[in-house]
Amino acid sequence: ASVSIDIHDVNDHPPRFSADEFAFSIREDFPLRKTFAQLRAEDPDQHSHLVYRLTANDTFAINGRGQLSLRRNVDREERDRYEFLLFVSDGI
């Protein structure tokens, strides 16, 4: 008799961003909902599905591909710097 066993990867590695901090500059007239930055994360586990999210804010959004965009217009005279946290998980 012959036996064949396939070994499946387990979710034992958390995804990681390519850097600990990111910095970007955009113009006040940058179009809404248009990507201004692409963030990358990697997960060495097979078949992982990365989920990106930001701390709550009404100015920026991130989609499932790690692309940052504006939700509302920005005005440098009103505010010249934004800081927020970005998270990535592998859906587990």
C-alpha cells in the first residue's frame, strides 16, 4: 500500500509592513478617492489574505490593496500634518 500526505501551511507568521514608519506629502488640491500612496506588507504564510485598516479618521482611507487615498479635502492653513496608525492582519 502507498500513502501520500500533503502538509498544509499553518498561520504561524504575522504579516509585516516593509517599514515601521511611512511619510508622504500631498498637495491641498489632490483629488478625493485617488491613490496617493501604496503601502506594502508581506506574510510568509501561504494563502494569506491581508486586511489593512487605519485608526479612525474622516480624512484618509485605505483599501484592500494597501492604497491610501483622501476621503475629504485637506487645507494646509487648517492643518499641516496628520498622523495615524496603520494595521495589517491576515484575516485570522
